[in-house]
Amino acid sequence: MQPASESPAALTPPAPTPPDLRVPALRLRGLAKRFGQTPAVDHLDLDVPRGSFYGFVGPNGAGKTTTLSMATGLMRPDAGTAEVGGIDVWAQPREAKQTMGVLADGVMLFNKLTGAQLVTYAGLLRGMDRDTVASRTEDLLRVLGLEDARGKLVQDYSAGMTKKIALASAMVHAPELLVLDEPFEAVDPVSARTIRGLLESYVASGGTVILSSHVMDLVQRMCSHVGIIAEGRLLASGTLDEVRGGSDLESRFVDLVGLEAGDQELAWLQL
């Protein structure tokens, strides 16, 4: 008789526990950061629902990148907590980072690798087997239009190509949460459409995307939820319709943040 411990049922791994939809994909509480005497993020609270396409918008210097860097473990906060799917980013960094993919703004890539090597390296760092990494790398390079540049060093990529290979590296392990800081910056319209389609498909399958952007029309077309930040404080957060309140998002943004000085005419520019 076959021992119970070696029965087919015993050798079959248990099915993964589905995520609790009541637990936010990202939960920030009292997150704070100062640079010298300047508060960059001022005790910010934020909940990003699972399965949402969340747009994080604000003027230059509002604290978007600092907030996302602290939320993903790239920068240690002065105060507060960040949880990804209920996992504390700073108390359990390994577990938290396994569940997310990050496209950070201004972070150097390993640009002495080729595009294919960079994505492969990202997958192997996540503990994936080589066959799966190889298959997914080829899929991502094909979908993002980088097949012809697979053997080219990343240091020789254009700005748009660099953004796309960084996105591929963030997605190769099929994370539950994608955090993308300005993912469409320097990307041409054709590539931008491809990336939008890829992200929309990802969200439709149950993933969560958080993206920061200055392009209000893009956020309004893509996102189901929006948060508006200025001077390190969250001014509004909720579904797109709740935040814009019957107006368009740009008008609501201006109402909350205010216009910069500079809407006046310069006499010497009048020809």
C-alpha cells in the first residue's frame, strides 16, 4: 500500500488562497518625509482598492515620487506605515516586494546588460525558473515592440525604449500590484497605445495599477480612481466621478491646487 504521505492528493500543492478584496492593494497611514526643513509628504493617508486603475496626480514638487518611493520600499519614511495587500513594506520587505512591480522615476537600470538580459535578470531575482523567465521575456519584448532591440545594451536605448524595458522588468513576475511613476513620459504615441492596452488587460484580469502622471486627459481616460496631491497632502481621493464631481479632471485639479502665477501676458511677446 502506498504511504499516505506519498499519495497523489498529498503531493498536490494546495490551491493559492485568493486575495481578500476587502484589503486594499496599497494602504498608507501617516506617511511623512522631510528634506531638511521642507516637508515633502505630510502624514498622508491613502487606500488604493484592489483591481483599480489608480491615477496619482499633482503639480511638480507635490510629493508624488516621494510618496510612491516610500510606499514601495525605495525610500524609508520618517513616520507612518505602508502596506501592500496587508503586508507591511518595511517590517516584511521581502514578502511585500514579491507582490509588486515598480517602475521608478530616475532610478538607474543595469544599463550594461542587453534588454533581454535585464528582463531575465529581473525575473531570476524574483526566484522564477529559467524556462518561465525566458518565455515571459520573449512575450514582453514582442508586445512592447522591443524584439529587434533585445540584444542591444540598455545604455544605447532611447528614452522611450528605456521606459518600456523598465516596464517589462516590473511585469515579468506577474505581480498583484504595479506602481508606475510617469510610465508614459518620453514614450511615442504608438508605444503609449500598446502600453495602455497591456495595462488595461492586466487590470481586467484582477491586477492593480497605480500610476503618477501630469497628463490629466490620460488619467481621465484610463483610471477608475484618482488621488490629487499638493504640498505633500492628499486633497482628494476616490473614484474618478467622485473626485471630478461633474466637471472634467483638469478643472477639478486646478480648483483644488490653484493656478500658478504666470497666466498674465508678457508685453514683449506680443508681435
